[in-house]
Amino acid sequence: MQLKKLFYSAIISAGILGCAFAGKGYQIDVQVAGVSDTTSFLAYHFGNRQYILDTVNVDSEGRFRFAGDERLDPGMYMVVLPGQKFFEIIVDHNQHFSVSAVMDNFVETMKFENSPDNEAFYNYMRFISTMNELGGPVRAELQDPGTTEERKAELRNLLSEIDTQVKAKQEEIIEAFPDGLFGRILLAQREPPMPEAPLREDGTPDNEFMYQTYKQNFWHFMDFADDRLLRTPIFHSKLNHFFTRVIIQIPDSIIAEADRIVEKARAHPEVFKYVVFFITNTFERSQIMGMDAVFVHMVENYYMTGEVDWVTPDQLERIAERAMALKPLLIGNIAPEIIMFTPDRKPLSLHDVEARFTLLYFWDSECSHCKRQTPKLKEFYQRLNPKGVEIFAANTEADRQKWLDYVNNNNLTWIHVNDPTNQSGFRDKYDIWATPLLFLLDEDKRIIAKRITVEQAEEIILREMQN
């Protein structure tokens, strides 16, 4: 369900101020002026998605009720109206309350009965709106090229004062409601505590120390035992930011942090489940070369060890098979050996090719993408073959004559092999599901790069030659 975010950037998300109400089930009575005779949905956040939970009819006066015999999982919910317009409500201990508002002016008109947590939430929203109105013109003037340095200093002080007021308001809520979800969210989104930067011997700040400290303390204010945070945008947002923006995008670094965060997540089974799933799924789908190493690590250490008990045996088998197919092809591994056949039907081993760099090229002469890459490869070969670069072009099509005709007609002079009956098992060994497919190998046939373009291969080779 695609919904436009209601939250102001200063708060990221919002939550609840705890309440001791403990009635059975839930009942939320709503009246929205300006809407009638339609349908409304009750939806909830989970991670970075929203899910519809209940659907009700809206009467001619804009009244409707969400109710059920079972209590709702605490978290942040959305009342969705026609045109995908919606407002947020907080559901925690108190699950029996009423709310009224005016369509298209939710924040300013929102009123609650028997829900002090939601009253506090919307009071804070209105406070943040006021702070944004004060800060907007100040920021605009600060960005004006004509603003003098003296005036800029004054403007920065004004912004600092606004920021101080916001932090003071947040601290007030956190101290008043330390166990409420709203307080937990405000706490969780805080920046980690940081010391003054120590100086290096040359007198410059030790940025590496500061980075390591920031990374280590990033989760300082997050309560991994509180699964309510999963049903707000805040937990997923911080998790995604940490693994894609904070951590240096090197597999070994990510793996080390993944294990550290998983250990923290053991504080609650649902949080553990979400963290393991998020990391595994994120790096299985990553477009950054080499990140499949993280996926393989997660599968081997959490799925295949039996710790993941929320997938079916069939799903687990498929996940494990996928990881084991990728494992031999991880960056830094020796490329799997394949023995294929030259145009004169003689066997040739990939590992017997002597070259400083070998570009392993899986291709098909009928493939449209291959027809665009192969001419580029020809120019690449002319430039780099004299410098010790060889191409091991493994043709994947069954029609031998089409392959040979294309090679001869285009005067392709590198190493050509094929294996029409797949005796070498090259398709499984190299996880081939589309062509063209390029792997760059060093002189020991260790994988340097994979699933790259010809241009990327040349860039990597030239960089490696300079080292």
C-alpha cells in the first residue's frame, strides 16, 4: 500500500506515551468531518511496509469503528481514507479510545478521548510544525548567496536555539514516559554519544577513531528487547542506514557487524527474526559486487544451523541451495575448474590458460546483449592482450555451426571453447541464468570481479596493473 508520509522530518516517526489501560480486544471509534458513505482501512507499519488489518464502512456523518476481540500488536497504525489520505494513531496498552478530525487538516484538528498518549503525540506534531515554520525562513536566508558572514553566524545561532528547544521537548517526553513507545522512538533516533576527537601526532583530528566510535555506539539508544519498534518506521530506517551508509561497503566489515547486531537482536525473538531476515535479504539482492558473501554467511550461520525456524523445510532447502551455488563464486575464491572443447574438439582447461589476467566470458552468438558486448570485447582484447590479458570465451549455445560462423565472420582471435552437452557442468558451476556473463580472474585464476561489463573489466585491470 503506497502511502505518503505524514511525519515531519524532524521526528522521523512517532509513537505512544504509555498507558495502563488493559481492556479486552480493541475498539477505536473515529469521526472525520468532510468524508461520508465510503470505506476506511486500518493499517499498520511493519519494517518499511504497511499492511491493511481491517476494513469498515463510513456512515453519512463520517463515523466508523474498528473493533476486534483480540488485542492489537502495539505499534503505529494508520487510518486510511479515500485518495490514500491517512492519519497516524498510536496503539499500545490502551486500545479503547475515540478520535475526531477534519479531512485534509488532520494534525491541527485531531482530538482524542481516553487516549492521553495520542494527545501527547499530536501535541508534539504541532510543536514540530511550529519549529519548522520558524526554521524554514532562517534556512532559506542562510542559503542565500547574498547573506553576509556576520548574518550567517546569527542565523546559525537561531537554528541552534530551535534545535535546543526540540531536544528539550524530546527529553521532556522521554523522562516523563520512559517505557512508552513514543519515548522509545525519540530515544532510538538520537545520535550516539561521541567524545571529543583526539588528535594525531600531526595535530589533526583522528577521524578513524571517531568513525570507529560512532559505529560502535550507533545502537546505544536502541532497545532491541522492545518489539514494538518493529511496528514503526524507526527500526527499519536505522537498520538500513547502518548497513548501507555507516558500514564501509566491504563484505568482511559487513559480516562482522551483522554478527554483532544479530547478537543484540537476540534480546527478543521477533527482533532477532527481523534482523536476520533483513540482512540476509538485503545482501542477497545487493547490486554491489561481492555482497553475496554476506548472504552466504547469513545462510550458513543462521539458516543452515537451525536457528531460523520461521521458514518451511522447502524454503530452507531452496535458500541453502542458492547459498551453496554462490559460495564457490565469491570474490577471492579460485574460479571453479571447467574443461571445455576448442573449435577442433580438443579439451582445454580454464586453469591451464597462462595469463596475468583472464576474462572468462560466457556468451551466445544469438544473444542480443552478447552482440553488443562482443564488439567491445574485440577492441578490449586488441588493447590489453599485449599486456598479458587473455579471454576464455565459453559459448553456451547448442548449435556448433552458428558459433563457429560468428567467430570466423567477426575475426575473434581469443580462446574459444564450447560444451554443448554441459559435460563440464559449467552452467551450475558458474550459476549461469543469462548471458553475457563475465568473470575477471588473476594469474592464479582467483576471482577478482564478476558479473561486470567490458568497460568495468578494463578499468579494474588497469587499476590492478598500477599496484
